Amino acid sequence: MSVKTFVYLIVIFGLIGLFIYLSYLNQAPLPLHFMFSKDITAPVWSVIFITFLIGFLIAAIWLFIRSSSWRFTKRKIEKGIQRERGVEELYYRGLEALAKEQHDQAWQYFQQVLRKDSKHLGALLRAGETLRAKKNYREAIGYHLRARTLAGDSPEVINSLAEDYAAAGNFKEATSLYQTLLSLTPEDSLSIYRNLRQLSIEQSNWTEASQWHQKIIKLVSKDEEEAERNAGHGLRYQQGLQQMDKGELKEAESIFQKLIKSDKGFASAYVKLGEVFISRGDEEEGVKAWLEGYQTTGQLIFLNKIEDYYLSHDAPNRAIEAYRRAISTARDELVTRYMLGRLYYRLEMIDKALDEFLGLEKAVSYSPTLEYFIAKCYQKRDEDKKAADIFKKIIKHCDPLKLIYQCFSCGARYASWQDRCSHCRSWSTIHVDLRGELTPEEMVDFVSSPVFTPPSEKETKKGS
């Protein structure tokens, strides 16, 4: 027998003994009066016992009720916790699938969460994001509107809705939401201004985009100043193009001149400035602008523009003259001579073309393109044996008459020159790429150009 049991027995027997003793001392009768009944008498000890018993029963009943209520509440809480754990487990599985871009699987998880808890704010937000990723913008907006009814003007909800409307092409509503977000979270104004600028760019509203850009410039860190300054040049350049489209050539000229003054490496501004002069009938100034662009940036597009312009106007001699002028001032003479030889070949001036190419052959290492032109020149001079010997050395097929353009920012390649890359959306980064053809590298001394792409908020967050 344990000590605890022994103590309990002593207490019980002690209480029984005490009760017997008290009963012996309280044997006298006690009259009791009740309403609506006759008076009765009972021993004092029985009255004390009955009173004690009634009190004990009341206390026991109260304790039983309280204990039952607590057990019920506890069971309810435990079920709620288990249910909540199940919901959160599904939710986190959905987040994991969304992070892996497994959108169908993520959608199923979020739907399971919402079936268990239709007011789960996180599931509503992430379900909307999943639908947006699947390009189901209408339903994405619906889920985020449901989230807004629960959370009100929560910055996260407002931002999600703005992204939905922007993706759906409803720029007016997206702009309104971002402006609402500005008042809610002024500390995030930089990222919001960037989003507003991007919306303006997507609408080709370059004037408004420039206005948002001015606000951005005042808030960026020193590390971002150069990138944002270049982005501003790109926006100004687009405004110049708009003026050209409207026939406002004087205004366009002013914009391009200011751009060149701000950044002499902005090749596209030289290209369009030359086109503005040509459109106004000022051929000399147009060609001068292109030559200046070539001398400043080293980009071959300018020589190509001059060549195409003069040949389209039946003035090949002037094209040759322009090339010679470019050679006299060029920082990369060999490339300019290659382009001149290519022009001679195009004009069927085979002897002059061959002289240029043979001169280049001595200055550079093996180049299939250069060898191809030399072989073609020999072939046109009916020196077939020499041509055949060179053709045998050429190990890759190419079309050397066709210049290849490449974006120096993202590497995208084009068959013709573009002022803006359609892949990375950078301005003035697409140039003729001869570096893989004419070597050594010092032969093609390209001037590195800045990239005129507005930094997006996602890129900024990624960089930080």
C-alpha cells in the first residue's frame, strides 16, 4: 500500500469517526417549519448531515457542469487547431508549388484551402496571382476583389489588383490603384513610381513616362543614378520619335541634339538626327550627323545608313567619298576599310574591292567572311583556280553580304538594325557584330555604349 493511499484511508476513517461523534452529541430533536406543510421534528445530526449532503451535491453538480464545459471547449479548440493546421499545410504546399511555377498544382491547393476557409486572405491573394500567371486576368481580379472586401485597402491587396489590371491592359484602373497605393504607403513611392512609369511606357505615353521618371530620379540611390539617367535618355528619345511621326521635325531635332549633348554614346540619337535632316532636305547635314555618330561611337550602322542612302539616290561616288572621309578620321580604320571593300564589291568595282580585301588579309588573322569576299572577287575576274583554293579553306557557310545585328545588352540577333531591342527593351544597343569575323580584337574597337532600359521594380528588388 502506498503512502498516498494510506493517508486517504486515515482521512476517510477520521471523517467517519468525526461524523459518528457529532451525531452522538446532537441527538436532541429539532423542530422544522416548512411552508404549506406540517411542522416536523428531526435530530440535529440528521439536519446537519442533510444540509451538508445538499451542499456537496450542489458543488458536485457545478463542478461536473464546469468540467464538461471545459472538455467540450478543449475538444472544440483542438479540432479547430487540427483544422487550421490542415488548412495551413495545404496553403504552404500551394506557396511551394507557386514558387516552382507549378501553377495548376498551386491552384488546386489554394482551392482546397478556400473550400475549408472561404475567408483565408492569403489563399485568395495567391489564388489570384496563380490565375494571373495563367493569364486568366478576369478571374484573378475577382479573387483579389474578394480579398479587398476582407482586408479593405490593404497595400498588398491594392498592389495585387493593380498588377492584375495592368496585365489585363486596363491601364487606367491600374494607374488609379497605384496612385491610391501612393497615399497608403508613401515609403514605397520609388517602386510605385517605377510601376507608373512602366504603365506609361506600355501605353507609349512618353511624356507622362518622363514625368514619372523625374520623380524617380529624385529618390534613387547613387548606385542607380546612371541606369536611371540612361533610362531618361531613352524616354526622351521616344518623345523625339513621336515628334518625327507628327511631322514636327524641328522639335524632334532639338530633342535629338540635346540627347547627343547629354550622352555622346547614344547612337540611336545620331541615326534619327540624320534622318530628320534628310527629311528636311538637308542631305549634307544628315550625312554629317551620321559620320559624326560613326566617329563618336564606332557603330557600323552609320556607314550602312550612308551607303544605303547614296545608293538609293544613284550617287555611288558620294558613298565612296563618305567612306574615305570616315577612314581618315576613324578610330577603327580596318573595319571601315572592310566596309569600303564591301561597297566596292556591291558596286561591281571588283579590282578596287580585291585591293581592299587583300590589304585587310595581311592585317588580320583568318576570317571566313573576308576570305569569302576575296574568293568571290577572283571568281568575278575569272581566276577560278584561286577562287576554288580559297573556297576550300572556308569551313562554314555564311551570307557575307548580309550584315548581322546583335544586341550588346542581351545578345539577341536581328537581320536589320533596330533602335530598340524587342527582347530586353533596351534602346541604342543593337549594332553590327563583326567581332567574331574580323580578328584580332583591336581591329573592331567598338565603343561600349550605355544601356537605355528603365529598371523595373522586380529587377531592383532582385539586385538588392
